[in-house]
Amino acid sequence: MRRRTLIGGAVGAGAAAGLGVGLAAGSDGSPDRRHRPRGFHGRTQPGVAEGTRSFVALAAFQVVAADRGELADTLRALTVEAARLVDGEGYDASDSRLPPRDTGVVEPAETRGTSVTVSVGASLFDDRYGLADRVPAELVEMPFLANDRLDPAWTHADLLVQVAADRPDLLHHALRQLARSTREGLALRWTLDGFARQDTAERAGRTDNRNLLGFKDGTANLAPRDTAEMNRFVWLDDDSDAGAEPAWTANGSYQVVRLIRLLVERWDRVALERQEQIIGRRKDSGAPLGGDDEADAPDFARDPDSTTTPADAHIRLARPRTKSTEHQRMLRKGFNFANGSDRAGMLDEGLAFVSYQRSLSTFLSVQERMKGELLEEYTLPFGGGFFFVLPGVRDGDDWLGRGLLEA
């Protein structure tokens, strides 16, 4: 499915699937999804094929570099700073008559294990930098989907940085360092930070994290540490994507970001039994309706009349578990956010749904199935975008986006 087809198919898609995928789609779990930090350098970027972190932030930027040379300089500077943060390296002593090169909020060594993931949006491939012929085949600006109330101030970007850490001070230190090192080439558009619960369960198919609707979030997800699954469903490669994608995209991935406000006051007035029917799982254990354990796989083929699981239940729409849909899997890395209250005195909180997949058609196919689902009554998507995660930085001579800019 190419760019034009993607746009046409997306317009009628269901909006709550961003939340829905975070609840239901994916494979049947992972034997060990706990976080294990990795170094900065590698075939792929850090922050994707890793376990859930406690704190996550998204920072969206507009590129203001004057030309491709300045853009390259900006990405080199971003690479250097990201590497320092991920690997926990400090700076040499600086002249006290000049501003310090570090915020001083944390010790440099404490940032080791922080993840920084950089991706680019479709708008970067306009006529500013001569990159129009290098755009990933499916990368488009995220269109309005059903039920969307997209706010331009919270939607799209030339470049997106995702930072994840285990303490909030590490998170905010990292964002300041990345922004200050790229100020000449990047202008901040929007930021959102939030939280999740690290998974400590080592048994397959189980998760500790819950979204703000109170249901487990991450059940039946892909296993980040399963290299075979990541290569099949998440990372692009040189062979299978040859000809369909620009060569520089190998070891990258399509990223979907959906900022979804949850209407929690309305949800909190819904009976427990009804909540479980809307989702298709037990709220306490995460087990599918008719099952006993979170890891139990629902057998919809044996429930053709939807006696056990309603036909419009979230998990049934998100993943019907049929031969024709089982290839539509993605890695979900969403997190909760809470931004106080609005002018009406309602809680302003929700889910930042983030997913990684080899093809945007995977995400949009799931969206289409979920068009008009009952969960839409309790969600309000207001921002985000479609992005492409740059390939990893292999060594000290490499830098983020080098393949794109030097191709």
C-alpha cells in the first residue's frame, strides 16, 4: 500500500483504534519484557525494542535549518548529545565565564540507560532540503480519522524525539540537553510527557501496566526482545523492502503517534460489566471474557454468535484472530498522561498511543475495522502524527540521518 492509497483508506478509519491497539492487538506476549538498557550505537535506534519505561516524553520540532548542510549539522549535534545521554557520558570542564554545557540537574553518569529515539515526519520531505525523492514509500501526514478533533498545535512535525527514562528528572534533563544542542536548527512545536508502569512479570502474555481506563495495557503485545518478531513486524530490511522503499530506510520503522484524551468522568459512570463488554476483558485480571488468565487467547471462532465476547468488543475488532488478519501486528509503546484540568473542571488526561510497524497499512487496517466502536464514546483523539524512525547509528563516525542526507 503506497502513499496515495494510504490517504484514501485512512479517511474512513475508526479513531479509537489508537487506544484500541494499545489494549488488544499484537502477538501472545513475551517471556521477559523487563527493561534492559542498551548502548546508543547499533543497527537500530534504542527505545523501540526495549521494555516499558516509567517515564516517557515526546518532543516535536520544526526544522529551521537554512539548507541541507545546516540540517546535517543539526542531526550531527543531535547524535552527539543523544549518545552522551544514552551512554551516560559527561563533558570536559568548561570555562566558568561561559554558560555550563550541562543542566546540572543530574550527574551525567545517571543518564546511562536513558533511551532517545528520533524519527522524521512527511513535512521534512518538502522542497526545503531536496529530499522529496527520498521519502519513505508510505509516509504521509496523518489525516483526520473518524472521531478525531485534531488540533494543529498538537499535530504533525518535521522531527520527533522520544525520550524514556526511569525517573522524571532524567527525562526533563535529557529534553533540555537535546533542545539546547540543536537550537539553531530546530524549533520546538509541542511536547507531552507521561508515565507507565514497568512490567516486572516474566511470564508470557502478562503485563503490569494499566491505562487510565483501569484496564491492563500491553496484553498480547509483540515481544521487544524477540529478534525474529521485530524483524518480521517492525524493522524494514534491505531484502524484503528492496525496490518498495528507499535504500536508506533499512533498519528503520514506521511510527504512529496518537494523542488521545480519555473522557474519564463519563467512563467512571459506566457499570463494570458494561466496561468489560466494551473492552472484551476482565478489568481485574486482564483475562479475555470466557477465559481465566490474562495470557489466555480468546477463541472467537468458537463464539460465532458473540455469546461470550460481543461482536463490537474492542479486542474482537482490534484483533479478530483470523488467518487474513494475523499478519497485522505492531509493537505498542504507549504511555499515560495527566495535564491537570480544563476550563470546564474536567480532568485533562489520556493516552499517548505509540506504535511501530513495517507498514502504515497495518495500523490503518486495524483502524478501519474499529470504525464506530463503542469505545469512541469515551475517547477524543486530538493530535500526534505519522513518522519514520531513522536507522540506528552504527559507530562514532556515523550520525542520525546520514543515509537519508548523503544518499
